[in-house]
Amino acid sequence: MKIIRVFFSAALLASLISGPVLAAGDPEAGKAKSLACGGCHGMDGNSAVADFPKLAGQNERYLVKQIKDIKGDESGPRRSVPVMTAMVANLSDQDIADIAAYYASQSPTLGATDPDLLVPGEKLYRAGDLEDGIAACTACHSPRGKGNGPAGFPSLSGQHPKYVAAQLKAFRSGARNNDGDSRMMRDVAARLTDADIEALSSYVSGLH
């Protein structure tokens, strides 16, 4: 119970603290600047390949943070995505804001939940697992999987199950650690089994 309370408190705090003001993004400018991104993510942000995330409809704050984390600073990247390194290296803050605004303005394609994984996936997503100290995903990602834009929590609705599973496993192993000092995702993912991850990844793909 203590673990879940701490997670919810951290989520609430993040939603109340706006952080640095983001540069205002221009979707039209972002459309032109995102042409090179289309090869992997789709021209409208709906990637056809499950290894690459859908960006359409993703909230701007989350997209800006991820691009900046991948780009990094003089100390290096805060999120390692080698295939993206060269793509983001020369982007200015305004470029990043514009690209994020463009993708956020697009409509994501719908995914589907495997019927065999619906019950366990829904249970974990909506109620968590008290016995194992797993908080409900709805606390940050909303009941419909749309995330929390002001807090920078990503939308999961319609996302490729393969991509979601890969990110959960990366958080679980610590290979991905850009969830901040709160360690919210790492702490939750550490308690997920492979079966849990498969069920959750399938379930969120069908949320809309």
C-alpha cells in the first residue's frame, strides 16, 4: 500500500508543477520539419512498423522531453536511442517544439486488444495489483489511455503493443531511466512479469 501511495503522490505532484515554460510550437512549421521523421514514424505520425512508436496524438510536453532527452547535452543523452541520435542532433528548441506540435495535432490510428489478454490487461491497467505493489496505470495515463498533457505523461492509446512492451522491459532492466528522480516507471516495471507486460501492452493498444 505504501508503494502505491508514494506513486500516486508523485503523480499528483508532477501534475501540479508545470516546470519550465515550453516554446510555443507551430504545427504547420512542424509538418515541414518532420519530413525526415516520416520514414520511421509515418508522415502523419502513425508508424506502420511496430518497432517505431506512433507519435500522432501524443502530447506535446512528452514529445519535447523525449526529443531533448535523446538529443542530450554536453554530458550526453538522457535516453539512448541510437537510430535517433543523428536525426535530432541539430534540432533547435523551436524545431523540437514545432515538430511536437505537429504530431500532437494528428489523429492516431486505433489499435486492438488481443481478446485472450483483455481481462488481465484491464485489471492491471485499471486496478493495479495491491499484493505485488503495482499501481494502476490510470493514475498517470488516464482511464482511456490519453495520458496527462500538462504533467507530461504520455498517451498510450493505440500504441503498438510491441513498442510498449519493449519500453516496459527497458524500464524494468534500467536500460531506460529517463523517468526522473521519482523512478515511477522503473519502480512499477520492476514488479511486472513478462506476462503482465504482454497483457498491458495489448490492452493499451485497444484503448480509445
